[in-house]
Amino acid sequence: MGNTFLILLLVAAMIATVVALVRGVVAFLKTTEEDLKADGVGPSASSVKQNKAMMHRVIFQAAAILIVVVLLASSRG
């Protein structure tokens, strides 16, 4: 029963990783030349959006890896 819950949690983390990756790539593709040639006042809204999406991806990937570690540890015992 416990492993089933962890497997479902793992699948959810993997789906969330893919969604965050796609959102980050879409934000990257929407970057305009104007965003790239900004006068250096600070990061553009597009850059902030890309950064947030990729940070979410990293967090979801880390969660998926931790779940795999827990699953492997529980299967050994």
C-alpha cells in the first residue's frame, strides 16, 4: 500500500517536471529581440518567467529523485 502511494507521487512529480520544462521552453521561445536588447535596467519579465519555470523544474526533479531513493530503500528492507 505504501509503495503504491509513493509510485503515484513519483508519477505526479514526473508529470510536474515535464509541465515545468515545457512552460520554461515556451517562455524562452516567446523571448523577443526587445527583451534581449534591454538597456540593463534589470531582468525582463520574460527572463523572470523563464527562471521561475526552470527553478520549479529543478524542484520537481529533486522531489522525484528523493521519492525514487525512498522506494529503493524500502524495497531493500
